[in-house]
Amino acid sequence: MRIHGDDRRFLFLQGPHGWFFNRLAAMLRASGAEVWRVGFNQGDAVFWRDTAHYIAFDQPRDTWRDFLRDCLARHQITDIALYGDVRPVHAEAIAIAREAGVTIHVFEEGYLRPYWITYERDGANGHSALMDLTLPQMRRALKKCDLELPDPPAHWGDMRQHIFYGAVYHFCVMALNRRYRHFQPHRDLRVAQEFKLYLKRLWLMPLHSLERRIATWRVRNGGFPYHLVLLQLEHDSSFRAHSPFTSQTEFLERVFEGFATGAARHHHLVIKAHPLEDGRAPLRQTIRDLTDRHGLKGRIHYLRGGKLAQLLNHARSAVTVNSTAAQQVLWRGMPLKIFGRAVYDKPEFVSKQPIEAFFAHPTRPDARAYRDYRHFLLETSQVPGGYYSLSGRRQLMRHLVDMMLATHDPYTALIRGDAAPRQQLRMVR
């Protein structure tokens, strides 16, 4: 049956910084679909070229629900697309869309980043359909696939492009937002503060890179056994919505307590910050305080981002709340302990030990089980490409529109046995 967008009317809400949603809308229109965009600030408007189909939400925040219901009815919307499902305007939009029988398309950073992005229906992360799928169900679905796991594709871009688009977006909101005087950011910091942090990060990237290389070299050549702590951004949606902690400080307090109690005295703890960590959380001071409190001087190492693979090659285990970086840990067959809700939280490969016992004698994952899980993701929700680079967006456009116009979500399609072949997603280096 021919895939087309006839009689489909999409409403886009907020997307990743940059041109991804604009490019996706153009491809959907080429398929025959109609695409509208709701903009909440000037940053949204700047990255949307189809002004005839742009709807500015410049009203007070408490009118959003009625505003959206009116949009859905007036434009006879059949589909809604958004990036991240837990920011308040998106969470409310999903609830309203479900009531109206509208198909919900959710984008997120890749569960297997940085080479893939995530595309799902109805929800992502702790709200993903993956949370209720068991490994036996995945294995039965994979029996219908005769393709091997793909290698990671070519690199789509770098962190600098992500930071650059973030800086442009926040500048537009800070300096050009007169029309949207009721706009409320979904994060705690003011827009001007966000913009300054983006600029600071861009300016200090060379210095941070040098600092990171030196710290990584010391760990790799220290000759001591170490456990790895994978931090997330404190304002990250997955951390805030699907974590038992309200801050990174609470998480670190629990980890330090478990390490001091359970780990061998000659073992060290390496704390790796998120690559986009910008200093809004007082991580360094927190780590110094906890080191002194637990008598761990000389055994704690802090790294500002960097390549995770170099650290994983020699680590004994890893601990995180629910970072997607944990998938790299499992891919290497390393013991993993998590505290939050995560799509990879399966009993076959994530430790259920108390943190003290984990640091003392961590249990290893079932590597074969994780390989099957990873294969299932690559056949379904993980799409090769990236949001922020031109080459990454081009690659995404080769596949996403067909997936969005399909009758079933990627997981259901594979389980039913009517998923489109994914061989075209295999990339050659």
C-alpha cells in the first residue's frame, strides 16, 4: 500500500533547538500532509519558515488548554508532534490529544546516542511503551528479522552545533520576545541566565577540553580499580520526571555513602559530568564536601564530560540515576546500578543489589540479553541521524516521514510482523 500524507494534518509544538522541525515539516508537506506549528516564543518563530502555518501562543499560560483544544478542532488536527513529553505544555497537550483521538509523535535524544535519535508514539523515557515490554516479547519479535546488528553510522555533528543553536534560541527569547510577554520557560533559570551559560560554555570549551584530557589521563594511568558515576543535567527532563531525587546532590550523597560503606579501600570513584554541564549545579563543591565527610580524600575524581568509552575500558562498574549513557555500560557487559525509571531497566541486565552490596561485589549483566534488547531498539525507535547538524538532519529525513505516516508505532509494527524493512538504515563507514 502506498504511503502518503493525504488527509493528515500535523500540529508541531516545541522541538529541538535549530532547524529540525522546519525540515521535517517540509518533508511531511511533500508527502501530502498539512503541517501547523504553535510557537511559544521568538526562538520557536525564528526557526520556522512557513509563516502562513505558524500559530503564536502569546496568551497567559492558564489559557493553554483551551487554546490547544481550539487549534485541534479548528484545523482538524490528526497528529501532534513534540520534543520531550514532560515539560508542562507538552504533558498537557498529550493528555488533550489522547482525549481527542489524535496520534501523538514524541521525539527525544537517542536512547543509543550519539548516532541515533528516538522516535516513539504516546511517550518517551519513563512513559515509553518499552517500560512494559519484556525481553521475551522482544525476542519473539526479533525472530521475524534476519538482519544483524548495525555498526554505528558516521558521526552527524558535534556538541558545538548543539550549543550554538541553544545560544541562538535563548538570545531570540531574551532579546526579541516582546510579543510573547507571557512566556514562561519550563526550566527554573531565567532566559538571560540560560543564554549567558550557553555563551560561557562556548567560550570555555577549549579550556574545558584541556582540563578534561588531563583528568582523564590521570584516571586511565592511575593504576587503581575504579567505579564510574554517570551524572545527568539536574534540569534534564528524564532526571526530574523519572528520578527519586530532587537534585544531583541527593544522588551523590547516596552514592558516596554506599561507596564509603561497601567498596574496597583501594578502589576509587570517578564522577563524570554530563557533556552539557554548565555549572548551574554546585557539583565541585558538593563533591569536595562529600569527600571530606566520608573520609575519601585521594579516591575521588571529577571529570567534566569527555568521551565515555575511554573511561569504560577500565572501569569495574557504573552507577547512574537513569542516564542513556548507561547503555554503553551494558554494551560492554559491565555491572550497572540505576536509581530511576529507565527504558533499559530490565532484570536480565540491570543490578537490583543495594548500592553498598553493588560496590562490594557487583553482579554482571546478561550480555546476550542486552544484545537482543539493543537489536530490538535499532529495529524500532532508534533512527540514524541527528537533530543539530545538516548531515544528521538529512539522514533523519530519509526515514522519519515514512515512520510517522505508518499505521502502527515502531514497536507494535515489529511485534505484529508488518514493520518496514530497516536494512536501508544500515550505514557504511
